[in-house]
Amino acid sequence: MIDEIKKYLAEVEQFNSDSAEEIEAFRIKFLGKKGIQNELFARFKEVPNEQKKEVGQALNQLKVAATNKVNQLKEAIDSESDNRDAIDYTRPGYAVELGSRHPISIVRNRIIEIFKRIGFVLSEGPEIEDDWHNFTALNLPEYHPARDMQDTFFIEKDPDRLLRTHTSSVQIRYMENHKPPLRILSPGRVYRNEAISARSHCMFHQIEGLYIDKEVSFADLRRTLQYFTTELFGKSKIRLRPSYFPFTEPSAEVDVYWGLETETDYKITKGTGWLEIMGCGMVDPNVLTNVGIDPDEYSGYAFGMGLERIALLLYQIGDIRLYFENDKRFLEQFEAEFGFK
Ligand code: DAH
């Protein structure tokens, strides 16, 4: 019997396979209920006493060897299949999802870039403003009827604090702290107490421009705006319509000639070909005096525009609410520069 066991031991040692079925068959053959191990064990009682020790040890050896062999081979195929899962070079990679800039940011950056080229620097101010910077210094004294042009969110406990209604407040902050010549661009959020609809929102974005120097003229303003519309829209025909803003005198509304080539052109210009894009004017002498700049020595111009409106023209997105809903399907469409993906 001892020879028989040795023969099996040799078989166990030699066995090798990477097939799960073969390994299972091997296990059943040696270690199964009716397997070799049990069969030999059943015959153990026939073994003469003087051989029992040797045969018992050999039997045990065979059992350990067969068990180890099965475990070892099973482990080998398990880890191999793990590896195959982890490093399957044939699998397509996961696409990296790139974010895209918000259309308002794209438009803002583009406008900043255009004005940077002609010497404008950035200046920003707080969204929570005081009465002086948002109204009074801009020639809008208390009880001035023009304050009604902008429905204001006041801070209840402090009547002097409010959410700025326009970025014109930054002009005042900058002029208070810098001497002319000045050339600044001030982008930012502004707030008005308006119902949210397709055309209006209680929060939106503006960019303010200001230029103060000696002998700045209305013609300089016009030429600068023409440069701007040409760079941004590729449209160089503009007109300045007389208007009223308390902080500028004279004041004007800027229209750009969009054209009437497509049906959309008809729609967005209401058949006129012209589109209003911003307000502007020569800085009122009162404003200069309010910030300690001598209006006899210096003059300047200012302009302000709404970014949602400019984005509407560039992307033809007419509902302002879309800009603020953070719907990924909407936001994903915009490339870093102009146009859709
Ligand atoms: N602050 C104005 C508004 O919110 C826009 C504006 C108009 C700004 C004329 C200016 C300007 O600087 O000169 O409607």
C-alpha cells in the first residue's frame, strides 16, 4: 500500500493545470467523497500494525499535498483573471469629461481682452455697496427720481447698505483712490428687485468702462465703441441715440447695426436692423467733483453694458433664466471661445 500511496503522491506533485474544470476533477479524484484519499483511508484498517505508522504518515502527506495543490492552482487562476480585469489593454479608455466655460464668462473674458488691448485695466468692487457709491456720488441724490429707474434691494437693518444695482459704483471707488489718467473695465454681478422671467432676472452681469484724461472727447468715445463692436461682433456700424443717465452728460444709448440678412436678424432687431447694446456718455462734471477730480482739467467717458444681452446676441439664447439654471445640457454646449461645440 505504501508504494501505491507514493505513486499517487508523485501524480499529485506532477499535476498542473490552469483550467478550473480540470482542477475540480483532480480535487474530486483525490479528495472527493469517493476519492482516492477516502478509499485508501477505508483500507487503512487492513494495514498490519507494524506498518500503520508509516502508512498513516504517508496517507496524511498525500492529503496535505493534494489539498495544497488544489488551493495553489485555484489561486493562480483567480489572480490571473483578476489581473486580466485590471489591466486589459484592449479596453477603450474612459473619456475624460472636460468642463466648459459658462457663456457669460466667455463673453466677459472676450470683452476684457478687447479693451485690454487698448490699455484698459481691470478693477472690481463689492456687490454689497453703500448709498454713496451706488447712487449719491453718481449724481443720483436721495429723492432723485432717476433712482426709480433701478429697483433696489436694500439691507433691511441698514438703509445705507444695498446690493449694487449697476457696476457704475466701481467708477466712484476707483476714482476716489486713483489720479487720472484712468482707464478701467469693471465686470461684475448686479442686482435688481425684478421678477424672474425670460427677459429679466434679479441678478445679472454688467461691464462698466471708464476713461478719464485731459481733453477726452465724445468723438473718442464713439471711436472706441466702434472698435469694440467691430472686434466683438464683426460689425462696425454704430449709432448713438440721445438718452439720459444721471452720471453722464451728454448721455447716449449705443445701437449696433446688426443687419437684416437672416430671419433671426429680422426677429431680434424687430425688423429695423439695429440693436441696442449699451449706455454711455461723458462723465458728468458733478461726478468728477464728487471724487475730487477737477472737471475743468479733466474729462472722460463711461459706458455700461449687460452681459446677458451681449451673450444673447452672440449665441441667440433669448431666455435669461437658462444662464442661471446650471443645467449641464445647456452649459456643455459652449466652447472656450465662441460658437457651439
Ligand atoms: N449704469 C447703467 C445701467 O445700469 C449703465 C450705464 C449707462 C453705465 C451709461 C455707464 C453709462 O457708465 O455712462 O443701466
